[in-house]
Amino acid sequence: MRIVLVGPPGAGKGTQAAYLAENLSIPHISTGDLFRANISQGTPLGRQAKEYMNAGRLVPDEVTIGMAEDRMQQEDAREGFLLDGFPRNIGQAEALDAFLRSHDLKLDAVLDLEVPEEEVVRRIAGRRICRKDSSHVFHAEYQRPKTEGRCDECEGELYQREDDSEETVRKRLAVYHSETEPIIDYYREQGLVTTISALGAVTEVTERAMTALGRD
């Protein structure tokens, strides 16, 4: 299957993408992983991306599209893939369609993870990260540490990242609404979109997604 996963920040796309890709035996292709892989390997696209990032500028669509197209042509993606974070706008969606047509392929589904905006703010703004080990993550409401402000694992100080502040989250949501959300209507016109609630336990959301894909 060839699937696009879309949803606002805080919807749990990365978590769901990993579970779904494993259940469907297809690779999980995320924009973040594409950038890290290309930059660490020093590919021409990675070098271009790094130049823009070092200059504090946005990486152009054509660089991101090039990375995605290269990844989708690798051997493990021949039978399908799950895209997470790509396409991010209409231009990228059109480029993906053109790529698939040129290879006589098509998307099977677009899963739209739906979360109320205030829940997104609660999820992200409530995160607390350990300064000693950033893999230790807590939440002010949903996963409180035993000792306020201290990591359960190593007693490191817990803090809120600047990117997780309520103000930053709302700015990210505004960007999502203006740039990424339009691709949902774009794909809805193609009859590809299924909207599922991303509220509840991770396993519940995964079950909804698998049902939507006809794999329950």
C-alpha cells in the first residue's frame, strides 16, 4: 500500500506511522529522517539542504521533493510506503502525483488524523524533557514525574523546550492550517481521504487507522 499520513502537530503522526508501517510491512518515510539521512551521508541534496538550514532559510520544495522521490525508488519501497510529513503543501502533493504517474503507481489512501486544536496545545505545551537525557519525556497532565520537575529515571531537571511553548505551538498550528491542511481537500477530491479521530490510546487510534485501510 502507498499511504500519506496527515494531521496537525501533536496528532501523533510519528507514533502512528511507525505502528502502521510495521503492521503493513512497508517502510515509514518521514521528512525528518530524509533530511537527517541525506545530510549525514553528504548527498548532493543533503548538502543543498544543509546550506539553506545553516543560513537560517527554508529548504526549497524541490530539494525535499528530490529526497522523497529518491527514497520512494529504493528497493524496500517497491511494494509500498507510508509518507509522514510529505507532502507538506499543494506543490509537493502535485509533485508526488506526477512522480507516481510517471512510475505507473498511485496512492491507496490518505489518513487524516483529527485532533481538536486545544488538545494539540495541551499535548505539546505540557511536554517536559529531561536535560540529562532527552529521550526521557514527561507531561504536566498525562505523565507526571514522581517528583515535580525531576526525571524519574535519572533525577535530571525537567524543562519545557522553546518549541513546545503555547505561543510557538499556536504559530505552528497556523502554518499547518495555511500550508498543509489544503492538501486534505486536494486529496478528498480524488476520493482518497479518510478522517479518523486521534484521541484516545495509541492502540485505539492504530485500530481505527487499520480499519480505515480495510486491514482490521
